[in-house]
Amino acid sequence: MEEEQSSSSTFLNFFNAYKEQCHGLPISVRELLRFASRKWARLTPSEQECYADVIDPVFPEASTSQSSECEQIGEDSQMCIGSPYSRQRASERALLRSKRSKPKPKSSLKWNNDDASHSGTACGYIHFLRKFSRLNKRLPFEELLEMAARKWGKLNEKQREQFERPLFIIKKA
């Protein structure tokens, strides 16, 4: 039990030192804890003992496996700590990303009655589908939809207007 407490306190000492190194980086606490636990798992037991009763521990030098991992992950990874200057530049880049200009509001399009949509309305298309399915009962559902969409696209505005009215008014053509 005592060994378990000492290992957790050594990890807390390590985590506090790791947190100080990552100060200023845009990292959530959850991500910081995850990265710290990964790095803790890579430390040897002798390196972990350095954090047993130390108030201000110093990180051991980075191993070659960590540097190669940083190269594989890329520049934007928070696992690659780097120098204070690089951390400052990373935080400045994060601020620049957040300060991007907002998109300008687009003027809303005003539809005139004369400028009605050439594709018709959804209600008219539904009426057309009902009539088309009554006329083509033998077609499978997928083919029926494909053919109806093609036919609806070929109709002119006057033919589409017929389907805008309720079904009982629609003329059989």
C-alpha cells in the first residue's frame, strides 16, 4: 500500500513538472494527462525515482525514441515539448488561428413571384410521384424513383404547375 502511494506521488511530481513544461500550449487537461502518462510509461525505473521526493524535478534528457516519435507525429503534436521559444510561437499560432476574420454575412436572396424555382416544389414532385407510381405499378421501387426523377427533370414549368394543385384537380394527360 505504501509503495502504491509513493508511486502515485512520484507520478504527481512528474505530472506537475510536465505541466510546467507545457504551460502556454493549447492543451486540455485530459490530453495533458494522457501525454504525461505515455511519457511516464517510457521512463526507466531509475528515471522515475528521480521524481520520488523532489519538489522541482528536472526532466531527464529526451531519449532517441521520443525524438523519432516526434518526427513521425509532426509539428502540431503537443507531445513534442521543445524549447520555450517554440512553445511561445505555438501559442501565438493558436491565437492567430482563433482570430481569423469572421465570414461576411451574405445578403439573403429574395425570391420574386416571377422568379419561381424552375425545378418546382417538393409538394408538386410528391404528387407527380404518386401519379407516376400508379401508372407504372410493375416497376421495382429503385427504378421507379430513377425514372420519375428523370421525367420530372424533363417537364417544363406549365407541366409541373399541374402537379402543384391537389391531386383531385390533376388532369389525366
